[in-house]
Amino acid sequence: MEIKITFPDGKAKTYPAGATPRQIAEDIGPGIARAALAAKVDDQLIDLNTLLRQDATLRLLTFKDPEGCDIYRHSSSHIMAQAVMRLYPQAHLAIGPAIEDGFYYDVDFPQPISVDDLPKIEEEMKKIVKEDIPFERREVSREDALRLFEKEGNKFKAELIRELPDDTVVSLYKQGEFIDLCRGPHIPGTNYLKAFKLIGVAGAYWRGDERREMLTRIYGTSFTDATALKEHLALIEEAKKRDHRHIGKELELYSFQPEGPGFPFFHHKGVVIFNELINFCRTELYKRGYLEVKTPLILNEELWHRSGHWDHYRENMYFTTIDEKTYAVKPMNCPGGLLVYKSRLHSYREFPIKVAEFGQVHRHEKSGVLHGLFRVRTFTQDDAHVFCLPEQLEDEVAKLIDLILYFYRTFGFEDVMIELSTRPFSSIGSDEMWERATDALQNTLNKMKISYKVNIGEGAFYGPKIDFHIRDCLKRTWQCATIQVDFSMPERFDLTYIGADGKEHRPVMIHRAIFGSLERFIGILIEHYGGNFPLWLAPVQATILPISEKHFDWAKEVKRLLIEAGIRTEVNLSEDKITRKIRNAETEKIPVMLITGDREIETKSASVRRHGIGDIGSKPIDEIILDLKSEIAGKRLKPQ
């Protein structure tokens, strides 16, 4: 009996029933046979050694495919787990997934380990790789799987198994003496792992619950060649140098205080950046017809029941009591925006109505996940809610996509990945609402010929969404912007407008944010630029450096002229020598240094030096001002 295998290019070929993807890869050629890690058959991920018994579409997955990369790194975590169990037989394994740029495994060790123990685990991994142990899939009953892990004393695996339905067939993967609970698939054997490195140890609560056991999380990364691994490790070292927590402290941008854990304190220079982002956003939104509002920080409990946040978000909210009634500190701005809309009657002629708010929100985050500006307990969202007619929906979504991409290009983020997230298990609204909303987002992306990934079940509880992931200079991705289509909130809040027929109709609501969290976006910018902000964003744009005390008066005059021109300027009137003044300015990453001496006083000029570049030469002050104003107005990322 033969089966027909159809490949991604539409071509098909017949093979004997029972052929494996690995055999098919070898038939195609030695190149793909060496690169193939797993396969995708009719949208199902399988091992290369799986027997194919019926017609199917087949895609062979390599490390270049996102799924192939995940499978490779997930297998890496199993190899690491096997090494751990050989070295620490009394340890118990929890979970070990692939993550972006690597993998981890959470382990309950009998005695704590540290980064000093990682080289020993790496050496054992190398032995396992050299042994070329095959990954073997086994399927057993729920009861047999439970008995296996209970016998080992592994309460973590047993807990996961107990949550499965009674009739579940459980998949296990065996590597020699090592057996793990896993859905798979995996690489064919341990010798497929070519280049890897264990890079860190951290604490992690079991299932993210601070009331549960504290486990040791071992992080690692892996690649199919040593060169790629070396490049990645170099990026990790560069990321350490660019850590926004260190740079933010060095440049006096913000701080955290024990009196408010997770609540950032922005210092003057940080506020300058914060305000520049808002001013840029505000200017661009005004051009596009947005109205700006400001809604209260605290609103009563009934509102959050009405919006659905009480049922879906209560654990992340802060509460207070006023006049013996419960109020909530807002975790999101949208309910306030809905109340603003309801404050008067609207006509179809007004639409679309675009309402923006730079609203501060508070969300309870567990102390263990707080991380600089990336994970805080209060932040400012550049929120907007676009109320539109149903027939305007796709056009408005397209305009928002263009706006978001324009914003990111301005900051130098050219590589943007887009995801479409669909209805989650816990949601509000009818099936018809969700279908219309999802179709609108999908149709818009297709019309704009934008490639995207679909995340099934990852939408907001009130509507599907498009998320934007930007890639920074270190090749890391950050999810920032979002566009969410919502038919549910207008219905829950009874939003209406008077249509052309004189009757009441229901508008559609689009939630959108571009920066997402301004605090987090500032953290991303700090690391992307390494603290070397482009001129328009720099807290101090220019510093005047007089060579000696007799040059102070001209330095002060230059400062006055630049400030009058709208350029943020300081002057260093210390007794330090000019070499030290320059060194300090370079350390503070000030973009422009203007050195003044005898010749500059005579010619009403300054000697220009650019941070990270060096001396540019002497120029008249009025010319310097024109150049700087042009660079600032153009929001250029680098000086010309």
C-alpha cells in the first residue's frame, strides 16, 4: 500500500505506507536529511521516526523554523534534565520548556546549587550527547503514568497527571535510563544537539504560585552550530552592559525605593524622556483627529462588574473603601473612556470618535516577577479608544496599523512581528461578536499583505487582538503595541449613536496602545540605545565645557542662546581640566559637547564634539543652533 505525501510547494510523491518523515527527508537529499529535526503532518507536530500510514501534507522542520527551533531547545532541556538526574539522583524535576532564545528546567534539588555547578552539568550533557541516545516516545494510560512518577517520588509530575481526564493517553519520552512526562515531539537523538551553554540559575515558584515550593530554575541556550552560539553569548554579554537597571541609575533617570516596591520613581532626567514620548505621541495623534481625556484613578466596584474586569482580572487589582463602599484602583483605562462616551448623545456624523488617554494604571504583580521598568506595579498607558461605525471598522484598524509602524520606525525599530490572538477560554460576548471582530482584524491584515502568526485562545477577554513585537539591536523581541476589537463593552455599557435613519445603533470599540507601558518602553529604549539617546530624546542635549575660568562668561552666554532656542543645555563651571570635563560628559552620554576657549570667544563660536564620535570642528553658535534644531525636529537617530 502506498500513501501520497504533499509538500509545502504543492508537489506530491508516493511512499510505502509506514514510511517515516526521516526516510522521506533522506529521499529528498542529504542536506534536508541533516537539517531536519521533526515534522509537521496535517498541522500536527510529530517526531521524525513516526510512521505515516495515510495520505498527508508534510513539512520537514529545521532549526530555521520557529517550531523546529522550539523542538530543538525543548529537547535540549530534556538532555540537561537527564544530566541533572545523573549528578543529583535525589532531585525531582518539575517542568522544562523551550523559551525565546533558549530553554530552562525547574528542579527541586536536595541541596541548593549555584552557577558554579553549571560547568559540571554541561560536562555531563556533553557525555550524553556523545552517547547518541535516541528519544523514544511511549504512550501509557493515565494510571500507569501516575504510578511511575509516584514511585519516583516526583510530586510535581504526579500533580500534572492527576489534572488530566481519567481516559487520557499520556505520552512519555525515554532517553536511555531517563524517562520524562512530555507531549513532544523531540529530535531523534541526543547527538543532534551541537552547541549549547547553561547561562544562569534563578529561583522559581512551582506553577508561579508564591504559596508553593521554591524550585531552582536552570537556564540554557542551544544552537545547531558553534558560531551562532558564540554570537548569541556575545549578545548576552552586551545585554548585561545595556541593562536598563544599571544605566537608569548611572544616568539618574529613575530609581526604586523600599517604601514603594515595584513603583518607579522618575527623576528629572527620566521625566524629560517620559514627557518627550508623550509630546511626540500627542502631536501625532492631534494630526489624526484624536481628542485627549483624563479619567479618575479610583472608580467604584459596580463599574468593574459591569466591564467584566471583576470576574476576569480581580486578582491583579488594588481596592480601597470610601464611605463604606468598595472602590478599585483602575488596572485599565477603558471603563473610564466608556463613561466619557456615555456622557452625551452621539450622531453617526461624528464617527470615528478617537479618544486618547495617557492614563496611570495599577496592577498587582507578585514580588518575584518585578523586574526594573519591564515589570512594575504602576505604569502609564498611551491608551486610545476608537469608537466607529461597523462599516468603518477595517479602515480604522488599517490606519492604526500604519500609525504603529510609523511610530516604531521613528525609534529605529524596523523589524516588527505581528500576531493575531483569538478568543480565550474565559471571555465575554456572543459567538457572533467574536467572529465579526476576528474577521475584521484578519481581513485587514490580509488586505495590507502583512504576514502574521495566529495565537489561538490568546485574545483579551472582551475581544481578539493584534499584537506588535519589535526587535531591538540585540535581536530580542518585545511585545508593545496592541489593537483590540470589542463589540462586548459597548453592549455592556449600552453605548449608542443616532444613525442616518434616526434610530439608535451600537458603535464598535477599538482599544489600542502603541508604547503599551511608557515605563516599559523607556526601559526598552535604554537598552536598545545603550543609554546613548538620539538628540531629540536625550535628557541633556548639549553641555558647554569652558577650558578655564576666563571662558566662563562666554560659556554662560552660549548656554543662554541654546536654551532660548529650545535646546536642553548645561554648563560645566567646575575647576576640572578640560580633559576631565570631556570624560565626564562622555560618561554621562551627553550627545553634544561645546568647548569654549580664547578662539571661540573671539569668533563667537564653539568647538563641537559629538558623543561616541569625537571632534567635529569649530562652528559659529548660530550655525550650531540651526544644525541642532534641524536634527531635533527631524527626530534623527544619528547626526548627519
